[in-house]
Amino acid sequence: MDDQKELWGKILAEIELNVSRANFLTLFKRTALLSLEGNVVTIAAPSTMIIDLLQRRFYEIIKRAVDKHTQMDASIIFAPKTIVATVEQAKESNMPLFEEEKPKTIGHLPRVRQDYTFENMAVSSSNQLAYVSATTVAKKPGQIYNPLFLYGPVGCGKTHLMQSIANEVFKNDNSKKILYITSEEFTNEVVESIRTNATAQMKRKFRNVDLLIIDDIQFIAGKEKIQEELFHTFNILVDNGSQIVLSSDRPPSEIQKVEKRLLSRFAGGLTVDIEQPDFELRTAILLIKAKKYGVGLSIEVAKIIAEKAQDARSLEGLLLRTITEAQAKGEEISEELANKLLGNKKDETIIVGSFHPDEIINNICTYYKVKPTQLKSSKRDAFLVKPRQVAMYILKKELGLTYVEIGNILGGRDHTTIMHGVEKVENLMGKTKLSEDISSISRLAVENVVDY
Amino acid sequence: MKIVFLSSNLSAKLSFLNHAVSSRGQLPILSNFLLETKKGKFHISSTDLEMGIQTSIPANVEEEGKTTVPAKNFSELVSNLGEEKVTLSLSDQSLKLTTGKVKSAFQTTPAEEFPKLFEEKGEEVAQIKREVIDKKMGRVVFAAAVESSRPALSGILLQKAKGGYIAVATDGYRLSLQKNISIGEKGEVKDKDLLIPARLIKELISLKEEGDTLKMYVSEKSNQTIFEQGETLVVGRLIEAKFPEYEKIIPEEHNSKTSFSRQDLQNAVRICSVFARETANILKLSLKKDRIVISANTPSVGENTVDVEAKLEGEENEIAFNARYLSELLSNIEEDEMTFEMQGPFNSGVFRVVGDNDFLHLIMPIRVQE
């Protein structure tokens, strides 16, 4: 194509010498070489009238020039066609009437699901504070809580809340620059920009937004260069009054291997904890999800399913399974069906997979700041008794060890001691402090596995 | 070449022929008329290479032949002759024009240098009534872009529809759409969309010629279209470009609809324009229950508001438009009763003519910072 353009340019230069300036400008300027096949040369000109003149009056001149540059005996034909040299430019020219419509679809926000909005979020005491602060941030981005740091276990609705903020801000003012990204993607972008030597471009991208949302921030742990980049981005955005929203599975103070200065900035705005949805909320979530799938779900069935899982994602999985099963059998979604299908499914609250008892004891010791030897010793100081009983509980519940085995591990204690300890912790589980401790220890376990 | 004809017959056609005389005049031949005599008729043609016009008048042809003369001088002379019998005769390079009292001789350029307007007329695709061109196309053509880097916007899209064509034009800021352009009994609707230069349609509207029907021809081979009315042919080329997908931007819903008199609104727009001229021509329309309040202000000049009686259905609303777009729309509509529909200040507003579902015009609003 470019060859043809160049060839035609040469031919035109030749022709220009042989015709008057007026003729050249009006007749030849807007011609182009359309194709060159064998010895047939097709020349495009914008109108039949121009073609008529070219053919009748300038054929000889054109042919001579063409023959000279193609070095053959060419036969020349003309085609009425407008070759717009500025096609590329034309695309950019404004047609606001037509562009106007684009922002109407929220699809403009990459990575953000349109159906995650505040309206379809179920709210109860476990996530009410988070919900209220998120709506406040969406109403007045960058003005009140900056940054907003949401943390909570999987499937408690962090992502839903954050995407709702993005959707709401966008709905209110679609000229706002919104960037939703996971910390993994952030890492990739930074790495990629360093690799391709395009850091300036990357910096511009992150530092020019009105709302930056980073999901699962805990994954930047141990990545120093990324943290540095985030630190600077953070400072600039806050200075510009742009809103930042972050999420993590634990509070800033518990994120390890992240620089202090960055952590203190994370905690500098509002830090809100979202708890695992309670039973009522789970039921409500199920009803909302069922509506989304266009399925009628009775409250009774929702309750049955809500008992079987803790986080919203598992709930959705169970719900889908129930729906699919009902459809496959051609039945209504009934209590019997749900019971039959999900009845034997255990409540998988804490963690899946097994660990060596020593690891768990190490974790417990790290958490309570005691030594394993102290834990296993015969001393019965109050600061040792609690960790020890927690250890009994976790070893029993998670590893399913027998009371005798646990007794052996913990320094040769009698199995009745262990039974008492487990029972005591079970009774205390209602108290939030202890159950929080236990879930923190479980998290530690998972994390250590990741580290290995 | 030698012919005799009545000067008034020719002078009636000259002003239209001059529309296609090249104004830039880079190529001298394009500022000439082509004069031809054939079979008892005197043909005159002009072209600027983009558009061509050919017309003919009855004449007493004594000897056939053809030549070209400078259009400007020739038209000026002929239009000042009054009602006279004119004899034209060509000898060597000189064209002699004589009446009872006047004797003049023009320097000519050989007819061979003049471009041929068309090879063949092409296929007849429509017979459009004169009033359809004047009224329905007139409501559409003004919305096309005059100068645009996008060729498609300088054209009118004729799109196949049941029993005729849909005509659409837009310059990217506003859009006019007219359905049911009837194509007559003999016409055959092209499956392919036709994009006709707006200039050509504007010329057709200004064409005064006998007969009440325009025949439209299309030759896809040479990418050309010809309109013929009476003795006059207007030749143009089809635009090869993709017209923007206009269907998508026509709003389907509205939450405010108001009916008003076009004349009243037009007056109000004229009055308010005085104060809008220096601030990007912005007029604000406030839709109230029983009226539309048009307002404009320029900090250095002043401000004013004009009430236009109207009947609102739905919510009260506000929107701002460029005054030029409003006044161009209002002056291209003949009917007096119109409606305006809108949904929020950021969505295009839609104007319609009451009792005519075939037409709509939409204008993109201006975002005004409060």
C-alpha cells in the first residue's frame, strides 16, 4: 500500500512538470493509485467529470509518466472513488452527539461489575458500618474518609462494596476518572512498566485518577518496589483530594512485611471491619441472589442453605447447586430438596486442609507470645492456661485428633483435662474476643503455608 | 453553430447554472458555460467538478455545434438584454451574439476542454415530488455539516425503508430525521444506503423548474447520482463513507414533554440571542408547567428571559442549547405546533412536529455549570 503511494507520488511529481499548475491542483491533486495488476494501472479520482478530463486531455501525459516509473507498457483505467487521505484523522474528529451515548453504559469502568451496587447489597449489623462509610465516600469522594480501608474475611462483601462505590461515583459524575484494580494487577502494571521502560506512563495512569480502588492490598507484602510506588501514588492522590479505597483480609496493623510508613497511611483514614455475615444476613443475601437468577426462593429454603455456609460466595455456590438440581429434576425448590441435597454438608467454618500439630502450636504461641515449652509445661499460670485451652480446641476441631493424642502433644496431660479445655473454649466461643483470636490463628496458619 | 432563441428563456436558467460555476477558478475552463446545440434544443452546462448542471431551452437550430464561453460575462450580458430574440453564431474562435440592437462577440475556448458531466444517467431509483424535496428534505438537509473532516457528515443518508427512504443528516451535534420519503410508483428502492452530498440537495431545493416531480438516477458503477426535473439535470457524486449509527442515539424515553408554538419560540430565541452572542451562544430553556422560559446572559452585556406559552407533561426540567441550532431548526419548519421532549439536562432533546410522526430533530445539549 505504501509502495503504491510512493510510486504514485513519483508519478505525480513527473506529471506536475508537464501540466499547468491549475490543472494539476484541480485534477491531479486528489487522485490516487488504486491498484497495479500486471500492466493494468487503476487510478482513482473523485468524480466522473475529473475522470473525463483526465482521460481525454491528459491520458498521454499520465501514460508516459506511469510507463517511465513502472517500466512497462501500462494500460491505464480510471475509477470514480474518493480517497480520503485523512481517514485516520477523521475518526478522531468530534461528533459529541454520537460520543455522548457511550458513557451511559457503565461498561466504561473496566473490571467493575455493573450489578454491584449499593441498592442490591444486603445490610445488617455485621456490615452496617462499612456500608454507611462506603456510601458516604461515594457521595463525597476524597472529602471525608480518605483512605477508606475495608477489611474482613472472604465472601463478606468487600468487593461488592468497593465496586458499588465505583459505580455510584460514576453514576453521579461520569467524567470522574475511576480506577479499580487488584493489588496483583497493580503489581503487574508496575513490573511491566519497569520492564518496558514506561514508568512515566504508568505513573500518569495511577496518579491522575479521582478514585483509586485497590482490592486485596495484603498481597503487596514483601514487594518493596511496589510498596514504594504505591506510597508515592498514595501521597499524590491524597494531596490532590482523590479518594482511595483499599481492602484487605485483615486490619493494617496485622499486614506483615509491609513498610511502616505505608501501613500508617493505610490506617490514616477510616478503617472499617466487615464481619462474616450473620445468619439473618446470609438468608437475605440468598434471597437477593435468587432474585438475580430469576428463581423464587422461600424463606424456609433460604434458611436451610444459610445454615450450611458462612461466606457469600459459598452461599451462592450452594444456591446454584440447589437451583440446578431442582431444574434437572423438574421440581420446585423445596425444603426437602434443599435438605436432601445439602443435609450432609458440614459447616466448613474455619479452614480446610490439615497442618502438623506443631505448626498450630507454633502459631498459637506466636499469637499469645508464649513459648511452646511453656505451653507444654505443667505450669498452670493464667497467661498459659488460655492459650493451652485454645490449642486443645483447635487441635480437636481442626485436626480431629483424639483427646489422648492431644494430651500427649501438650506435655502428657490426661484426656479428661483436654475434654474440659475443649468444652470450655466451646462455651466461650460466643464471646467475640476469643473467637476472633481463633480465627486470627487460623489465618496465621494459612499464611504460613503460603510462605512455605 | 448557429441558433436563434428568446433571451428571457435563457436568462431564467442562468442564475441556477451559475451555482455550479467554479468560484475558485483555478482551472479557467470551469468558469465557462458549455453551449451545445442538438435536435432543436440549446443545451447549457456548468460544472465545478464536484457538481454539474445541465439545462436546455427551446431554440431554432440552424446549424449544430458546440463551444464554451466565460460564464460570468455571458450571464451578465444575457440577463440585461430584456425580452429579445437572440442569434448566436460561431465562427472560428469567436461567438457572435446579436439582437436587434446589440452586437457582441465572445472569445471562446474549445468545447473539448470542458469535462463531460456524465456517461450515462444510471438507473432510475425514485420519482420524488417537488413538495417532498422542498418540505421534507428541507427539514433534514440543514443539519448536515458544511465543512467536515468526516465526509459522511456532509451528506444526507437515504436509507431503505418500507415504501421509500428514510432521510437523515447530522453534523455530530444535532440530527434531523425524516421518514417516508415517497419514491413514486416507478422507483426502486436501493438495498444499499445512498449518501448524497447535502450541497446537492440544497441546490435542488433552490431549483426552479417546470414540473412537480424530480427523477432520481443512481449509477453505482460511476458512483454518481443525477436529479432531473423538467429540462434540468443536476449531477453529483455519491459519498463513499460510513454514516454514523444514528439509530442508537435517538432517545427512546423522556420524562418531560412540552408543546409550544414554533413562531413564539423562534421569536424568543431571536430576542435572547442578543444576550447569548458573546457567551458561546448558550440559551437556557426551563420547562415549566404552563410555559418555557428562555434565558440568556452575558456578564458584560446583560441578561434577559422570555416566556413562551407551553403545555408541559411530566416533570419540570432545564436544558441548555446553542442558539444557532435552535434558530436553524425553527426556521426550517413550516408547521406551527411543535413538541419538545427531554430527559435530564445531559441527554439530547428531541423536537417533533405535532401530528407528524415521520419527523424528528435532536440537539445535543450544552452542559452548563451552575
